Amino acid sequence: MTSTQMIPVAGHGLVEVSVTQTGEGHPVLLLHGGGGPLTVSGFADVLASQRPARVIVPTHPGFGGTPRPEWLSTVPGLAALYVALLAELRLDDVTVIGNSIGGWIAAEMALLDTSRIGCFVLVDAVGIDVPGHVVADFFSLTPRQVAELAYHDPDRFGIDPSKLSPEALKVMAGNRATLAVYAGTSMSETGLAGRLAGVAKPTLVVWGDSDRIADVDYGRAYAAAIPRARFTLLKNTGHLPQIETPGQLIDAVWAFAVTSTKTPTS
């Protein structure tokens, strides 16, 4: 079920957010990366079918052709928006999962009001500076080059733009432009790693062993920046585990949610 939610944000009024929900049970907020909501929609369906989960997938304003208020131009702004979304939906004990820039958003949420959140799962997240381990310059790469860095098996999972419709290409270009607004070309923010020392909620950092958008040492540094965070490495997996090895990711996420929140059942 997809609906348009009008979310009140202090100092800015109402923000229009497209939200898709599927399944019943433990609430899971699933935050997509720079590829847009389609990069997590299939995973949301599988998670909801295999576990007692109510999966909520918002489209970051500006992605997928949705409107974006001019003032909403930062990752912390998105984090505040989604804290407000959880309040609007009256959800509690939520497991927040974010991939790539979605993981960055989740990390920023962990520094805000977490009273409605049980735990966080950062999946191949970006956002921090790690000396010697920079995030790949996504904006300078061709789609094929992105696929080679993003997937363990790029031939199977990479997208060939020549096979996409004009409408799909337009959405892809819009997503790319919106990503640049929120994350900049560096896909990181100086100082975030230091601020993550203030995270108090249980946090799991999940990483693909073949991720070359942000390598494994980058992922280990992310986990090291967060007090008591756990780190899990997924085999034969790149930057988007929810697409490439969804079964591995579900097992890791749910095992962590079972031990870190009140409502999940195995």
C-alpha cells in the first residue's frame, strides 16, 4: 500500500512524503540509497513475507519524481523528517534499516530523538570520512563502472541504461541529481564519525565483502565509531545486499532485531 503522508517538521510546516507499507508485525523503517526506492522495494516484500514485519519504505523527497521542498537539502534534514514520520505513524520499538545514503540517514537519526526506535542496522552505509578509504566517486562513473564496484556479480545485477525506457532514464537522472543535493559528491560529512560516539541505541553494521563503493575497512571504521556496535560481513556480496543476497541480510537483520527490540519473534 502506497500513500502520501503530510509530515509536520518543526520550523518548516508540512512535508509531503510518499510511503509504501507492506506486511504486519514488528515495525521496520527501510531507508533506500541513491538508486531510489526500487533498490529496496523487492527486499521489503521478501522481508514482510518471511518474517512478522510491517515494513515502511519512504521515498526521500526528490527521488522517484517526488517533490522536494527547497529547504530540505541535507541528510540531517532527512533524518529529522523520518523521526517525525515515526511519530506521525505512532510507531514504537522500530528497527531502522538504511542502505548506502539510507544508512547515513539512519546514523543521523540515531543522534536525534530515538524514543520510538529499538535499534539501527546500517547496511554498507556512507557518510563518514575514513583516511585512506574514500567512498567511490559515483558521479564520475559510467553505469557499468558503478555496477563493477557495487556488485559481487555485476553481470547479473548491473543495469544496462540502453535497455531502459525514456521515463526510467528520466527518473534515474532525477535520482542522481537529488542524491548530489543531499550527499554532495564526496558522499561524506567531516565530523560525523566523531559525533557517532553519542549513539546510544543498539546498532548493527552490515557490510558486503565485495563492496568497492565503500570497502570493508570503511565499514569496520563505521562500526568502530559507534559505541558497542556489532559488525557483520556478508559473503559474495557488494554494496546492495538487499538486491544481491537478500537471504543473508534478512537473517542478519532479524537475528539482531530479536535480541535488541521487544516485539520481533523468530
